[in-house]
Amino acid sequence: MADLLVVSDAGLYCPAGDFWIDPWRSVPRAVITHAHADHARSGCDRYLCAAPGKLVMRSRLGGTVPIDTLRYGESTTFNGVTVSLHPAGHVLGSAQVRVEHGGQVWVVSGDYKTAPDPTCAPFEPVRCDVFITESTFGLPIYRWPAPETIAAEIDAWWRANQAEGKTSVLLAYALGKAQRLAAMVDPSIGPIHGHGAVMKLVRAYRDSGVRLPPIDEVPARAKRVGQGRALVIAPPSVAGSGWLRVFGEVAVAQASGWMTVRGIRRRRGFGTGFVLSDHADFPGLVSAVEATGARRVLVTHGSSESFARFLRGRGLEADVLATRFTGEQPDRDDAGDPSDDTLGADGEHETEESVPDDGAAVDSALRGEQP
Ligand SMILES: [Zn+2]
């Protein structure tokens, strides 16, 4: 039986239904798993995404290009191929794409996490014959602490910085992580400020019905914003930039799954790193694969070779999916060091949690360095 989804020049393609999933080139019809820049590219004629993510998609794509939506679990058909979208738990509106045709069911996970997140619907396993999974953190060293543990650590760090009169600057991706952090921390500790790129998405989240604590934009050319008491959430690109000067003395930390790796933490030069990811950790990936009941698994992103080998060891038919995202090292054109986030004020060109470019640190992670 022919494969329901194949890799084409423009990305993952369904020949029977004539549509693409997260294409990297302009195509007539794009089904989008979520609005991060490496999955939702502009230039397509027509988009389909999960209804809760429509406003976030619109804020990323801009303009008036048609964005069709499906509620989670609702289905539509393209040329007799049934397509439905199911929560991926990654960011607001993130979806797994279920494709059914000729008695076969394939599910494309997109990016996903199994940990709880107050700002989006939780990951829902979908039974299928073939599961295409990401493996950004597909090595056994990646095991996330409980989010409430991380929230308590961040609150304690914020309070300690306040006691020293320092503004706490927390670096996080503008779409998803920033809003999740705002919803996790204790807003009674002090004021929360957001970088312009963060605020654009905060507005899209609020307009989509997500409850967030009060967050203020950072006024330009102000002095000692927050009086050393505030928590500022900003994209990693502001690290070391003049933008931080308005806060006076600062303490800077990053929230990322890569903070697991000591070498990466050290190289960033931050005193503090919080292990918080919007991707599944290794046990999360394994449990997600198991819950699908799929006999065949195609692995993409990050540690795909290692993770596919691990799954074969468990008796599954598992291979690396040969997309431009494949491999242990980044070959995504916006990949690289997670702190090298070229996010502009418009929120574009965001580097999400792609594989960092710290060769040595990643090598040590691959050799099993225990954090
Ligand atoms: Zn993503």
C-alpha cells in the first residue's frame, strides 16, 4: 500500500488529498500544526489550523490570506482523504494532524509536549497505524522536572533578585513559552513586563480567551523600569543588548529544555537556567509513541537517529523521516544556538527550541553527560 504521506520538495505531502503539512515552500493548501516560524511559513494560498490557534496564526502570518479552522476532533475531507486536528499540548492552538484514507491512519505530531500547560489544551494521544513524531529531546538525559517545581524555583529567584534590588529578566520564546511562564509565576511577587514581541502574542492569547496575569509593555527610554522589583519576560535575542539598560541592574536567566545540559548553561554565561520546555522529554516521547498503538514510527527533528534506534529496540518499525529537519545537528534554516534568537520586534524569524549550535555541549549531551 502506498504511503499516505511522503516528503516532497515543499515538505510533507499527501498525494491522495493534495495538501501539505507544515510546508517550507509556498503551496496551494497548507495544513499547519502550530504557528512557530519553522512550521507556519507565509506565502501559501490557503491555510488550515486548529480553531484555538487562529488568532496566533493571524498575528504571525499577517495580511488577509485565508485561514480555515477545525475544532479539535472535527474532520474535513480533501479529495476523499479525511483530515482532523487533535491537541498537541505544545503552544496555543498546536495540533497533531490525523490523516485517514484507504483504511490507513497516519498521525503527524508536529511539536508536542505531555507536561501540563495552563495556556493550551493538553496533548491527546490518537490511535494510528503510522505515527510521525518529533524527537527534539529524544535522548534519555532529557527528563523534565514537574512544572510546579520550576515555577517555585523561578518565584524564589525573582524574590531573591528583588531583595538585592535587581530586575529579573527571564529569556523565553515569544510564542508559547513566554505566556506559559507568565501563567506559572506568582504575580503577587511584583510587576510583570513583556518585550514587544512577547506582548504581541500576549494580546493574541488573551483575545483567544487564555487567562494571563497583568503584563505591561516596557516603555521606551524609561529609567529603572520596575524599580528593581519586576519580572521581565523577553526573547533570548535581548541578552547582552542595549534593550536591557532601561531596567538598571538585572539578573538574567533562560527557561529552556537545553538548560538540562551543563555545558550549554555555562556557555550562555547566565547564573541561572530553568529547565522548562514546550517539547516532550524522553519519557514523554516514549509514552506518546506507545499510546498511539502505531507499529510504524517515523522520527524527525533533533535526536532522530538515536530515537529511531531506541524504538526499533522495542520492536517497532522505526525510521528517520528524511526531511530537511532530520539529524542530530541543525539543518533548519532558522536553527542554531537557542540564544541566537533573531526575533525582531515584529515577532518573526523566531528560533524555537531547535538544536543548539554549541557543538561541544551537544556532543557531551550525546555522550550521556549527566546534568
Ligand atoms: Zn514549535
